[in-house]
Amino acid sequence: MVPDLHGFGPVLLEGTLMTVRLAVASCAVGIVLGLLGAAAKLSGSPVLRALGGAYSTVLRGIPELLVVLMIYFGASTVLMAAARPFGYAGYIELSPFVAGVTALGLTFGAYATEVFRGALQAIPPGQSEAARALGMGRVLAFRRVTLPQVWRLALPGLGNLFMVLLKDTALISVIGLEELMRMTAFAVGRTKEPFTFYLAAALIYLVLTALTTLALSAMERRAARGHGRR
Amino acid sequence: MHKLSTFFAAVVAAGLLVAGGPAKAADPLRIGTEGAYPPFNLVDANGELQGFDVDIAKALCAAMEVECTFVKQDWDGIIPALLAGKYDAIVASMSITEERRQAVDFTERYYTNKLRFIARKDMQLDISAAGLAGLDVGAQRATISGSFLEEHYPDANVRLYDTQENAYLDLAAGRLDAVLGDALVNYEWLNSEAGADFAFKGAPVFEGDLIAIALRKGNPDLVERFNAAIRQIRADGTYQEINARYFPFDIY
Amino acid sequence: MDLRLMVDSLPQLLLGMLATLELVALSGALGVVLAVPVALARVSPRAWVRAAPLGYIFFLRGTPLLVQIFLVYYGLGQFETVRESVLWPVLREAYWCAIIAFTLNTSAYTAEILRGAIQAVPPGEVEAARALGMSHALTLRRVVLPRAVRMALPAYGNEVILMVKGSALASTITLLDLTGMARTIIAKTYKPLEIFLAAGLLYLLITLVITRLIRRAETHLSTTANPRPKGRP
């Protein structure tokens, strides 16, 4: 079932590459935000706990499309207002790519906060205590003992989030980033064949999600090595 | 609320640092246009902006002796992005309206348009408010056509689209009984293959729709420079030459 | 920050919110109806029945909702045969296209949630029901499904919230749901920040209320289904 793409194949491919770049960049941003969010939610400070909680509740409760539109249209205004007191009066550009990575990263991070929190809480505190007793510093104990296990425990959850993220990248087309969906709409405008091209886009997304599933299960096996069969 | 926006700002600022820092406004003019409104502005197969608006903007920049770069922006956000400073001028077939005047400054007109209905050729369409009552009528969101429909056709089922193209797709598919739009843009579509079964209906419902360049408020110098440039390309024949590429009649 | 504008737009935004709730409620209900047979097929003892819904679920869960909406809305309109069929009066309406796309989408996710729950029903309970002489269908209706529904509830609550958020995409096909209404107001006022913020707060309200409702349903179901044994210390 290969639809006739009227020579728009390369255009769709170009869009696909942008989609992948967008997903990977947003995922990186989201993982950092998720770790920060989880750290805040588990910290001793009530202010940080409240901030972490508010972040994950708010961002998980608002439609991704709205977050995207909000960041794209609103962020420049907010940023410039925030920069003015520091004597910067120029224009702060937020390209569709940066706006997209910010919006998707924020959403991913909100969900990842919960994934990391669950993973961190699942590790018995005795382990890092033991590491400290062996003379490891706090940082070293976290890096050598806690982090590798967090990774293993969080990976399935993060994998699910990445699949969701991959599909959410389609929303960035609404603010004009030339990813797969945008390129598809462009081809539709030219050829007046919406079904052909949206189906082609759907199949490309399917290939991407299928490949991701394969990669994730390989990663999960690797992360669980030495941990017996479960 | 305040906390929320500060929080957003902080996170976005962090994102910006990663992305290479804020770009600063430079001397050349940045022109914003939509790129989905043939024949006035569109993106060709090579990804280049083309169309009447783009040609006019280039001619105006040449007349003003400044360098211009073009920025593509969806119609929905074309004024917010101008206000935010993403570009310095909108050359995108924008009509002068009172509502928009509250937000932006306009130059003199660079062409004049009319609003006109189109529908299936074999359809008898009465374009009065009573005649369109209960019918599905489409227009692009955030356009003068859209607000005209909402204002004058309260009983019609008004549907607003992100792009003009999508409104045409739905007209061709039979989801819409009629589309209200700029007569010149409708003219282009009626002449295309997709629009072969459709025709203008009735007289223009609104004439003297003045199309101008929108600028951020508070820069009378730039408005005057644009106005002088418009007069200059009208006088030296550049305008007429561009006009002839798109329409066999004068649209000024 | 223009607070007056936020307040002034509230009546319109509430109207949009109503449309959002209607979209979610209707497609959610239809989605569950569709999900039950799909889930049952997925746990069928016959391999070919199990395999049948695989493609359905794989496609709907593996592609973006936006693509699915555009396929239903703009895509189907491409074909003359569709436009001349008896289905056209339905497919002609953006509203029904949104309902169809949302229903199909949520049915795939819900079916998977339900499948997981059905498989988690302890086999002993099923065997006991059969041993008591219950037929296969009766066991399903009286034992397996009630148990599965209770176990599926937390995951289904998440799915409902995802649906609320996904319904914002209805605005891309001209519907005036909460997001569509917000975008239309912005088209007139050029104040995106205020309006999107107001819309965001309304969405937050919806998701928080739904979270509460689901939690209440969970406690309700677990207390009625497992009444405390009487007469024992």
C-alpha cells in the first residue's frame, strides 16, 4: 500500500527528520525537568514541594495544544517583560522549534516528574545509607547507587511518555514548524488529496512508533541486565 | 497567576540559553506574511515565498533602499507576532479595520478589495441575511470576512477556518454552502481546477476594503517611509508591472 | 495583564467549555461501548479472534490524534463515493467527524486498559463461577467484567483526562470548543496571553473535577463490592 505521493515524498521525509529532531530535543529537556520536578517534590523544603506539585498538576491538566499556543504567542511577551528590568529592551525571538521544544518538554517533564518520583521512592533508602557508610559522598552515592536503579525503574514509564511525545509533535505544526504534519498539510494544499497524504503521514508515524517500541524494549533489556528475569 | 508566568519565563529563558540566546533587532526590515493566501502570498514548491504581496514588499524595500527579510507567520498570530516584535511590518493582504487600528498603525492602501460570496455554479443563492439563514457559510478565522459574517449574518451557520485553503477544501467537499472571501482571492481559486464548478454569487457585499501594511504603533517615520515608497512605485510603473503578473485589471 | 478582558470573555469561554464537555462525554461513552467487544476479542481463546483487533489498536495508538481527525474530516471528503453515500450527512458535519475520531481513538486505549484488567482477574474466580454452573456469557457478565471494570478505573480516569486534553484538537476543524473559542476571541482582541491563561484555568478545573470524581467512584466501588464481613471480630 504505497500511495502515489506526486513527488512530495522528499518533502515528507524532510518533515519526518524535523519531527524526530523535535521529539529527541523535547525528550532531553523533559528528562531534565522531570528530574528537577521529582527532586523538588521529594525535597525537605515545603516551598519546593509545593512548586514541584503545582508544576506537575498544572502541566498535566492543560491540553498540550493550549500549552503550545500559550508558549508560542505568550512567551515572547512574558520574556520581554521579564528582561526589561535588567535593561534589555530588544526583541526576544522564540522560533517555532524553540517554542515547540519548550512546550513539549514542559509537558513531558510534568509527567516524568511523577515517573521519577515513583522510581526514586521505590529504591530502599538503606542502599544509599549503606553507600554513605562505605565512605561515598552524597553525590557519588547518588551517581553510583541510586541513579542507575532510577534509570532501570523509570525506563518503562519514560518510554511510554516518549511515545506520547512523538505523537504530540504533530501539534507543533499549528505554530508553523515544518515537521511532518505541516509538510503534509502543505502537500494537501497543493494536490487537493487530503486522504492520500494524511494516510501517508499516519503510516510514517506508525513506522516511527514501531521503531521506538523496538528500541525501547532493547534499552529496557540492557538496563535490566544483571537483574535477573522479572 | 503572576508566579505562573514568572515560572514559565524562567523555564523558557533556560530553553533560550540552550538554543543560542536571543536574537537582536537589526537594521534591515523584517516583513511578516502568511504564505497561504494565493495569489497574494504563497510558498512555492521550493519553499520560497511568492505572490503579489511579496513582490510589492520587495519593490517597496527597493524604493526605500533597505534590505528586507521575510518571516512566515500563521494568520491567527500575525498581529500578536508583530506586536511582540517578531517582524516590523505585515505585508499580507491585511484590510484596514477599526478593530485592528486599536492594535496597529496602517500605511496607505496598496490595493483595494471587495468581499464576495462564492458557491456551486448550479446553486441559486440569495445572499441576503434571510437567504443565508441556516446555511453553512465559511470564512477564514480572524479576517474581515469572518467578522463580516458574524456581524451581518447572525442566522447563518458561520464556520471559521485556520486557512483560506481549508475553507475551499470544505466548499469543494460540499460541507459549506458558500464561502465569503476577498474577491481577488476567490477569483484565483475559481480559475483553478478545484474551483471549476463554482462561481461568484451576487454583487460584492462590501466594497472599498482597503488593503494596507500594518506596523507597530508609535513609529510615524516608518509609516511615512512606506507611504512614500507606495507612491513612488505607483508613479514609476513598478506597481503596474507587478499588478499585470497577477491580474488583467488594475487592483489599486 | 488585562484582567477585565479575562472576566469579559468568561461567558464565551464557558460556552466553549460546555462544548468541550459534550464532546468528551459523548465520544467517551461511545468509546467505552466500542472498547468492550474489542477488549473481549483481545482475550479470546481463539488466536484468529485475538489477532483481529491488533491492527485497529496498533493504528489508533501509534498515530497522532491530529492525523486521525484530519483523515476523518478532510480525508474522507476527498472521495466522490463518500460524498454521495448515505453517510455524508453525518460526515459533512465537523461535529460528528470530531466525535468519530475521538471515539475511535479512545476506544483503542480503553480496550487495552480493559484487556489488562480482564487478564488480571484471578483465574480461580472464573473457575469457581464455571464450577457453580454459570455459562461462559454469564461468568463474563457477572464475574469478569464487574471485577475488571473496578480494576480498570484508575487507568481509565487517566484516559478521560487525556481525552479532555485531546478534545482541544476539535478547534482545528472549526469547532468552537474551549480552545476554539479562545482562538476566536484572540482573533478579535489580539491578547493571546490573557485568553489562553483563562482557558487553561478552565481546563485545569475540568481535569481536577474529573480526578476527584474518579477517585470517589473508586472508593464507592471498592466499598460496595467488598462489604465488610459481618459478625466477625
